[in-house]
Amino acid sequence: MQYAKLERDVIERELAELQGWTLREDGLAIVRAYKFSNFAEAFGFMAQCALAAEKLNHHPEWSNVYSRVKVCLTTHDSQGITERDFLLANVMQKAAAGRSD
């Protein structure tokens, strides 16, 4: 199923509601870097988000080095940002609450 690509004004409005997320330079993804107290916290965050991503059938581009997790969300099928990216970003926000530095 293809999801509708969001207009720039909608993206900016949604980003205003999310702490620390920014629009990637090319405008095709939203990105965020998380810093946790240690590897176990970072990995726990990723595990929790992976379960939610699987339920949403929307998987992040991300990387982890020790206590840091970099996330990039885009909807490849739509070649840009859709509602699904913000759904997963909100899940990540909640998973990081109280866990990140």
C-alpha cells in the first residue's frame, strides 16, 4: 500500500510537536540522534522500537555505536515523508522518555 507524501507545511507542523527531530537536508526524511547512558539503554530502546516498527510494518534506517542511536525515517515507497514516519517517530519519542540523556 502506498501512503501519500506529506506537504512541506504539514511536515513542519508535525516536526514542531517532536523534540529533537529535524528535516533532512534533501527534505525526504526526518532524522534524530539519541544519546543514552550506556549500550544497554541504547539497545533496549532499539529493541522496543523494533517491535513497534514491525507492528507498523515501517522500518527505520538507524545505526548504533555504544550509547548513541541515529535514526532516519522516510517512506521509500512514497519517496518522501508520510504519516507513517511520524507515527514511528512518536513511538520512538515515548520509548526514549526517561531513558535518554
